[in-house]
Amino acid sequence: MCLLDARHKQDMKNLNRAIGEFRIRYQKPDTRREFDLNDPQALKKDVPARISDTDPRCTVSSIQKLLGEDLQRQERIKRQQEQTREWLLAQQKDLKNALEDQKFANSLYDKYRIAQDQRACELQQMEENTRRAVTVATKDFNRAQATESATKHKLEKLQEQEDNAIDIQNQMHSDFLTENPKQAFSAFGPNRVIVHRWKGMTPDQMDAVARKWKQQVQEKKRLQEEERQRNAEWERLWSNDARAAVLLERQQQRINRQLRKEMDCQNMVLCSDHKAR
């Protein structure tokens, strides 16, 4: 145990000696961060708080130089006065130019408004003329429709009268009034008759039936042809009216495009005049 203690003490002594040498060689007082606080030559090494106006140490927090306490104060004031005088002259010139520009702009605006008002009056007159033309065309179209409707109603009434007359004729020559032998036909078949009603059929009756059938066929064809003609006439009138409406609309579109082109040209001329001035 004595040997171990002696050895341990010798090791600690050697370690302390090595630490002391290291501190003397590598940890000198002047290399420490806080040496400036304990430096005995600090007052001799210190410099004045302010060397010049551009001293980097004269920051805001140092309070070594306030606003207006620079060394070139008189010269700076003189330069500031010269600069202020130049600014005032420049402002007066700018104000004069601005007033002249405003006056010129107001003159151009007045001319533009007068031209726009005149153009608006012309456009309004053209629009009224177009609206008047459309109104006249609409009235003509409605008048044509009313005439066509009255004609159609009249034809329908005549057709109804003809149909009634034909029906009266058919009733007058019906089997019930003329005692047509056909009334004796039995309901059980075309070849069977009711005995107490059968009177027989004559050739004249057969011819009359054939002629009547042909007459009805011709009458039906005639009515179909009249109906076809009325429909064709109605389609023709409707097509003409629709074509007239399309032409009026296209004319209005052309007028509007022409007006827009004229307004664009006038605006370009005014803009060119303004740039030229």
C-alpha cells in the first residue's frame, strides 16, 4: 500500500507540473477573453471616444454623436440650402408644366366630349330610323298574317259548308230514306240478307253507287289539293317574312360595325393629335 500511495502521489505531482507548464506556455493572461477587463495598460492603450465623423465606433447606442453635431455642419447646411432652392425651383417648374398639361388635357377632353355627343346624336337618330323600319316591317308581317288567317278561316268555313251540303245530299240519298236494298243485308255476312227487307238491287243503283264513289274520291283529291296549296302559300309567306327579318338584322349589324369602326378611327385620330402635341 505504501508503494501504491507513493506512486500515486508522484503521478499527481507530475500531472500538476505538466498542467502548470501547459498553462504557462499556452494559457498566457493576454490570450484570455477577459484580459481587456484586467489589463493594467488599458488606459494607455485606449483611444478617444470619437476620432472623426466616420468613426465606426460612433453607433447609435454609443451616444458619442447626435444629429447635427458633425464637424462639417456649416458646409452641410449651405449644401442643404442650395439643394432646397433647387428643389423649390424644380417644383415650381413641375407645377407650371402640370398646369399647362392639365389645361391642354381639359381642352382635348372638351373636344372629345363634343365629338362624342354629336356622334351619340347621330347614332340615336340611326337607331330610331332602324327601329322605325323594323316596326313597319313587323306591322306588315302582322297584317299579312292577319290576312292569311282571315283567308284561311274563310276557306275553312266554305269547306265546312260544302261538307255540310255533301252530308245533306248523302243523307237524302241514304239507304234509310231511299229504301236502299242494302238495308236488307244481314249482319251475319255479306252474302246473307234479311228476307222481309230485301228488295233486290238494280243496275242503276249499282251505277249510282259507283258514280258516287268516284265523285267522293275526286272531291277528296280536290280538298287535299286545296289544303296543299294553302299550306304552300302559308309556308311561302312565312319564309318571306323570316327572310325580311334576317335581312333587317344583318343590316343593323352592318350599321353597328360601321359605327364602331368610325368611333375607333376617331379615337385613334384624337390619340395621335394628343401624342403629337
